Amino acid sequence: MSSVLAPSPVATHTARQGVQKLRLDGVTKQFGGLKVFDNISFEVEQGGVLGVIGPNGAGKTTLINVICGMLAPTAGRIYLGDRDITAMPFHALARLGVARSFQQTNTFRSVSVEENLFRAQRFGAVHGGGDLGIDALLDEFGLSSHLDEPSDKLPYGLQKMLGLVMVLSARPRFLLLDEPAAGLERRERTQVDRFIEHARTKLGCGVLIVEHDMDLVKRLCPRILVLEAGRLLAEGPPAEVLSRREVIDAYLGASED
Ligand SMILES: Nc1ncnc2c1ncn2[C@@H]1O[C@H](COP(=O)(O)OP(=O)(O)OP(=O)(O)O)[C@@H](O)[C@H]1O
């Protein structure tokens, strides 16, 4: 099969060179009287995977919205390397290499799979560079034989994987994934593992992943954060964090003691 995505012709984006960390420093987000999270600080390294978990409504999606520029934080700063990217607009951050996926499928619905991939590529980073291995991913996820089909006619699992491949074809440096496994069947979920492995090894991406599937979180994330009631409740390796009493209580909604 010929390559679906040609390398971008645009020159290397110098601001991206040397970027190694995405860092939040004392970030707060408030909607009117509702403080969704307060004074949150953490960082994700390129090539690293950080899991963010927490009960429904804990603020995980809002956190991604704030990092990717879809919402401005109420307080605090966000840095990409040394560059302050706080409240930069979504499209500008995509060009710097910060990209996000959505809980629901995020394709251009009636447009073909191939055209979806072209549009995603154009939306993304303005640097050129080597082969992203997109064709191999399309083969692996069973999308290669659907390139001419409208994306909204694909089964849900394929739409979801197309959404992820689209994010990658924008050539990100940091990926913010909002529940990539939600709605996928068990056998499809290992494709999320493969996707993240590909993003890390092929592009050197740093990955922040919000996910409710704890098996997937344990498989993929050497480190996790637990968001609860507006604060970082716990941070560390998943096996250790998930065995903590306060984390178990946060998920059950009440202490068993
Ligand atoms: N634009 C908004 N305006 C007002 N409140 C909002 C807005 N977006 C989110 N919220 C509120 O912020 C809180 C956190 O929502 P958010 O969707 O970030 O949680 P979540 O942890 O991602 O939940 P889930 O796991 O169910 O997806 C909720 O109380 C939600 O109602």
C-alpha cells in the first residue's frame, strides 16, 4: 500500500527542539463557584506515560481541556520545556506538539478515513521529519481496508482507533488521551497498548492518559496520579497507589472503616 500520509514539507520548528517536559505548576480551575481542582502540580516527560485516575466528576477531562488550551486555567502556569504555554489556544498548542484525543470519537463524520487522516496531519505540528509508521498502525488496527469509507460508517472500535491515529498523524510531542479504551471491547483494548507503545517508541511522545480501565492503567503506566475532590489524592506506582486506603475509599465513595 502506498503511504497514506506524506511527510510534512514544512521546515523544522525550532521551538520544539529540546522540549523534554510538560509541566503544570499550581494549576487551578474553577467554574463559577465550583473549584474543579486546586493548585495541581506535576510533570510528564517525553517518552514517559503518566496515568490520571479518579472517580467520575473528579476533573480529569477538565484537566486535559486546560492543558490542551480548550479552557484557560483560573490560576497557575503550564510549561512545555521552558516555554510558558498557559492558555495558549488549542490550535497553537497542536502546532507546538501538544495534542489530545476525546472520550467520544473525534473524526470528521461523513468524510472518508483517508481524508480524516489528511486533515489531522494538516492540523498538527509544523515540522517535517521521518516516517511516523501510520500505515503500519492502520494495517494493525484493521483500518487500511476502509480508507475510502466515511468514518461514521465504521464500527465504533474502528472509529475510536482512527481518532487515535489521527492524533498521532498530527506529529505530537505530548499526547493527552481521554479514556482511549472507553467503549472498546476487551480484545480491542490491547490496541490502545500498541498505540501508546508506538507513540513512545516511534515519536518519543510523552503520554498523559486518563482512564477508568485499571488493568490498562497498570499495564501502561509506571506512575499514576489520583484526582479527587479537587486535589491530588495520591501519586506513585499503580500497584502501590491503588492499594492505599484513601484511594480505595475515594472510589467506593465512603470509608469501610
Ligand atoms: N464547562 C463547564 N462548566 C461548568 N462545570 C463544568 C464544566 N465542565 C466540567 N464541569 C464540572 O466539572 C467537574 C469535573 O468534570 P470532568 O468532566 O472534568 O470530570 P471527569 O473526572 O472527567 O469525569 P468522568 O470520569 O465522569 O469523565 C464536574 O462537576 C463537571 O460537572
